[in-house]
Amino acid sequence: MVRVPPAPDLPTAVDRSIDTAVHLHVEDFLARYLAERRAELPELARTFAQAVDTLSDFALRGGKRLRPTFAWWAWRAAGGEPDGPRAQAVLHAVSALELIQTCALVHDDIMDASELRRGRPTVHVRFTEAHRAGAWLGEPERFGMAAAILLGDLALAWADDMFESAGLEPDMRAAARGPWQAMRAEMFAGQYLDVLAQAEGDESEERALGVARLKTAAYTVERPLHMGVAFAGAGPRTVEAVKTFGTDIGVAFQLRDDLLGMFGDTEVTGKPAGDDLREGKRTLLMALGMDFATRAGRGADADLMRAALGDPSLRPETLARVRELLVEVGAVDELERRIDTLRSSALTALDGSDLTDPGVTRLRDLALAATRRDR
């Protein structure tokens, strides 16, 4: 029997894991599922099982479990009861969201050539180093990328398997399948738009917001919420309310992440500061910075920011100057204003819904936690 305790009275009680009780349940379901699937591998695949251990380690170490937490509390807000087999099936099903997240992160790190994730070497780097340490044939980097691509694909396949085998009643599974399928397609569409924007050098605010909407908002908040209320049999009005709430909070979450990627502490974020800049990410922060500098007649400063985008050998002093410029031209203040506006809009949509407590209160707390400055 699963019982998740009620929400704390104050948003400040939400810790860095976003929601400790749900977090622990999700990790338990994930650990057991991954162990079961590893044990099923045939004897001929024993070497592959060792690779799966790397995937499991990556999936289980770190992460806020934000997606399943939003889905769980949406289900509760729409009338789901915290006890009994339905609750266990819902927790099992929403835990599968973490395997989709694992797939996205493993592949994203390859595309961005990132070396660190959650303060540890990325999956492709781990396999590159294993190749190098074993003095194997071929190119270490190519082997590392190949292994990581395969494991990312496996995480996505197992996410589907985990969702389907969660023990949901047929009507619950059928109702949630639509948002589940849409979420996967939207995630990949967002990834493609992200790499396309880098290739085209697209500096537009419209493209940056489109990437944030699909790559982050849809699969991080909007669709998990949609799944949660769908489990409870919610009608169109409720679905639209949580989708509006989820889209606005999801975009705000990405804008906060962009700020942390530029100004955050590596010890907190788990990635080197300025990585997005080195990778050439066309974030809204950079789009606003270059636009504001140009409008202010500071073309040389706009050019400096533009030249820094995608520079893998970016010098610390150049990164520091870009940070200064983003503050000077008002891009940071504008991004903070937009985060506040999106959060307010999201909470208004939530307040106008027919969702109930304790779920509504918890969703409000989660929205504040996901977009706060010290995340």
C-alpha cells in the first residue's frame, strides 16, 4: 500500500529533490524495474549487461524526478486516491517518465559534446574512457558515442515497456496513452529544432521559445500533468487547464535553467558554467542579449556575444564579459520578468481549474520550486 504524505504548508519546505516522498517511491520502482530487465538478458548478452549497469547508474544517481512528481500530484488533484493498487500502478507508470528523461539526457550530451552531467562524466565519456583504458581497436570517441546512443535507445524502449506493464486498469492506460505518445514526439521535435537553430545560426526569440516549449515544457511539465489527470478520467476543461499551467511553468523552468547555465554554480548545476554558450545554444537569454545590445547601438558587444556562441575554446575572460553584457543590456532582468509573468499566468490557470486539494496546493508549491532562483 502506497501513502504519500500531504504537502507541506509552505513552498519553502520543498527541498532540492522537489518532493522527497514521491522521489523515493519513483527511485524504488526504477531500481527494481531496471534490475529485473537486466536479469532477463540472455547469457550471450552478459557483456551487454555490464553496459546496462552504466545506464542504470546514470538513471538512478541524481535528478529531481520532476516529471513523475508533476504527474502524481496532477492525478491526486484530479481525484486520485493515494492508497491501494491504483496508486501503486500510477506511481509505477509515472516512474517510466524518468527513462524517457534518461534517453533525452544521454543523447543530448552526445549532441552537445558535454563531458559532465550531474557532476559526473557523461555516458559517452565513460565508454570512451573504457575503450581507451582497454587499449581496444578503433577510435575511443566513436565507440563511446555508439555505446551511448544504443543505451539511450534502450532507455526509451524500456520506458514504453515500463509504462505498459505498470498494472494500470485498461481505461486508465488508454486515457494516458495519447499524452504519452505526444510527449515522446514533442521531445524529439524540440531536440531537432535545437540543433537546427545552432546549424542555421537562428538568433530569433521565436525559435528560442519554440525550442523551450517543445524540448522542455512539453515533456517536463505539460504532458506529465496531462497524463496525471488522464489517469483520473478528467474531462477536457481540466486537461486544458493543466496544459496551460504546464506550458507556462515548463517554459519558465527552461528560462531559469538558461540563467543557471550561464551564471550558476557548477557544484549545484552539475555542469560547467557557460556550457550552453560553448555549445552554441540559441537560448532566449542570448537572443535577448544580442537584440538589446544591437538596439542600444552596441554592435560590437552584440558581435562579441555572437562570436562566443559555439566557441568550444571559450576563454574564462570572454565568458565573464558575456555575463557582464547580459546584465548591462538588460537581458537578465527581462528574463526574470518573463519567468515571473509565466509563473503568474500558470498559477492563474490552476486557480481557475476544478482541481482539488491537496493536489492543487502541491502543484503550486512545485511550480514555485521549479522556477526559483536557487534551484
